[in-house]
Amino acid sequence: MPQLEDELFPSTPGKFKVERAHAMNRQLHRCFASTSTMFLWALFLIALTASYLSFQSFVDTGSRYLTASLGSIQWEKQVRNSAQIHRSRGMSVLVTGAAGFVGTHVSLALKKRGDGVVGLDNFNNYYDPSLKKARKSLLNNQGIFIVEGDVNDARILGKLFDVIAFTHVMHLAAQAGVRYAMENPHSYVHSNIAGLVTLLEICKSANPQPSIVWASSSSVYGLNEKAPFSESDRTDQPASLYAATKKAGEEITHTYNHIYGLSITGLRFFTVYGPWGRPDMAYFSFTRNILQGKPITIYRGRNKVDLARDFTFIDDVVKGCLGALDTSGKSTGSGGKKRGAAPYRIYNLGNTRPVTVPTLVGILEKHLKVKAKKNVVDMPGNGDVPFTHANISLAQRDLGYRPTTDLQTGLKKFVRWYLSYYGYNHGKGVN
């Protein structure tokens, strides 16, 4: 009994409490140790799950990753397939700005006639990128591969020329728009000057050198008041930074032609419009606002004179671009060294029939069957010019350029596309 009592009821005061406290501490320690272990295991399981999901996502999109990976086997295969020529005496063309308005139409026309086409576009957000992505899908469906990248990226350009010996470059990548230059001037220098030089540097060192056709602009005529505008007219009075960068481009390309023997043709586009156009253009924004019941702003020139533009339909411009490519002649340099004189040309691509902006609005009202809410104001000093009018005699003579689409017909085609693309017409045509 005493031994049992000693075990059950210790004779030393406080002994039972101390030992019981120690026992409780050991239990609590084990409990906390167990909890900490469980917490660490939980963290490990969470990390493992996240890693698994990430890996699964990578596996699920593996082919797309390889497709987008510069220089991968899949990437090179897509570039080669897209650049493949399917006609006798065809050309392989690198089209920069291929997901842009003019770039998309030119790429489709080249592919349709059997030329090889590879596109380059940075899909910037100057206007809704979803429209550019839709154009990209249109091109992809026709077997045209678009490389996503900036024309300033010499690494991408160099890799493209390593894979394909392009016979021609159609350089349409640019920061467009006259008014936006007041908000973001550096973007114009980046794209229209630095980007152009980067491309020319790659082209001059290529062997063989490609022939280059690029987009200048009617904006280079600036404050010129002589009409119609001819290629020999002075272009040293730009009215906007955009115009100044395009004029700088003409001087830069002349330099590369003179020093390195690059065949270069500059095309001065006059207010190009049509399906798949640019949302920042007046005819496009007018259409959107008229359908939404919003007012449109119509600018007037000095003395209340209506502004006028030489609106040129996209199909006509595309014919001019293809004519320029077909007649470009060969570059004469090799590996950056000039072997002889190479062609250097500049042409107007316009319609030769300027139309006032109020007349444009009237045609849109007719096709949309909606009356516009007009807000007529004086033209601000934002770089716009009062009128444009192209003399196209040189392009007619050398390129076989003959525009055939008047504004009434061209806008009808644009409106039909717009209503279909944005879901307004529900299958009904434009009268």
C-alpha cells in the first residue's frame, strides 16, 4: 500500500502538480510540433499543387509556346511555309505592319497571286488591338504567318533574314495619325525613324539585298498650296510631327539607296479608306458615332471653307503597292557594299478627285440611313491641312496605277463591312 500510495499520492508537496505540468507541457509541445508539421505539409502540398497546375498549363499550351518561340523549329517551319512561292517568277515578301489596315490587304493580295508572304506586327494599342487580332486571323486562314514583334527589334529581323532570303520588303509599319503626335511624339520617332533605320540596316547587310517599297504619306506636302500635289513639289514645310517623320524617312531612304545600293520606292498614300480600316480615321469614327446617335465634329478651314481630301479606296492602293513591288528593280549591294546605282523612286497613290468632308458625311448618312448630329467648328492648329489632291501621272506611267473606285462606291463597301463586323445589320445588306 505505501508503495502504491507513494505512486498515487506522492508524499512531497507539489510533486504531483509539477510532474503533471511537465506532462502537459510535453503534450502541448507534441501538439504544437504536430501542428507545425501539418502546416509545413499543407504549404508543401499547396506549392506542389500550384507547380502541377503550372506544369499542366505549360503542357496544354506547349505547341503554342513553341510556335511563338523565336527561332524554334516550329517557328522556322511556319516562317518557311508562309514564305513559300507558288507562282513562276514570284517573290518572297516581308510585310511589316502586316496586321494593319493596308498591310492586311497587301498581304492577302500577294498571297492570292502566289507570292510568299511573312508578316511582322507589334499589335500596339494605338487603336483597338482586337481589330488587329481579327485581321491576323484573316491572314492566318490564308496561310500567312505573322511574327509578333517590333520593327526596332534587330534580333527578330535578323532571324527572319537568316531563315528566308526575302526578295522584297513591303514596309508599312509606322505610327500613324496626325493629331496623336501631340499626345505621344516619341512614338513617331521610335516607329517612323528609328524603326525604319533598324530595318534598313538589316536590309543593307543582307545577301542578297531585298528591294524595298515603303509607305510615305501625302502629309509630307504639308502647307503646300499648289494643287494637285506632284512628287516634284517642295516638301520642306511639314504641318505635323507625323509629316516630319515621313519626310525624314524619305531623306533617310535616299541615303541608304545612295551609299548601299538598296532599291527603294516610297509611296505617298492619300487618305486610304475601306473595309478593315483604321478606327482613328474620320470616315470610321463618323460611322461609329452616327450609328450610336452621338454628334460628329466637322472641321472647317479658313473663311469657312470646307476641308477636302483625296479619298483613295484600299483596293486601288493595293494595286499601286503591287505595281511598285513588281517594277522595283534590284538592289545592287551585297553585304553592305554598293556595286552600282539602284532605283530610287517616289510616287503619289491617290484618287485625283478630292471630296469635301460634308459630302463624305452625306454619303455615310445615305448608306447608314441615319441622320448625323453635326457639330461644325473651325479647324484647330493640330497638324491637319485644309485639302489634299494627288497628281498620279508618274504612278500611271511607271506602275500602271489607275484608281477606279469613287467615294460613293467605296463607302458603300466600307459600310457593308462595318455593319457585318460589328453586328448591326443582322444579315441585311446595304442599299
